[in-house]
Amino acid sequence: MINIKLDYVLLDRRMKLKDLAEATGIAVNNLSVLKTNKARAIRFSTLSALCKALECTPGDLIEYLPDEK
């Protein structure tokens, strides 16, 4: 399973979703889908904009969690 850690990165940066939306030009509702881990895909341009605004790398935002068997 792929997990998006946007909520943790935002907490660490003391940043609100609205502020991130303004910094990236990405709609708040689209960021909310990522933050709640309900996204089925993410564009590289979106990932790049997030990394630039949050001053992080993709590895800070995305993690792989093995499926439990």
C-alpha cells in the first residue's frame, strides 16, 4: 500500500491546507484528497509543486507499507 504523508508534513511545517493551496495553485479539495489518503494517483507535476512548496523530497511525502498477509 502507498501512503501519502501530507498531513504529517503539514503539521511539521505548521502549515494549513489553505496556505499550501495558495503556494502551489492546487485546489484545496484536491489537496484534501491527498491529505486523507483517498487519492488513487498523483501527477508528477503535483508532486513537484508539493515538494517545492514544502521544501521536501518525494520520499518525505510518500511511503510504501507492505500489505499484511
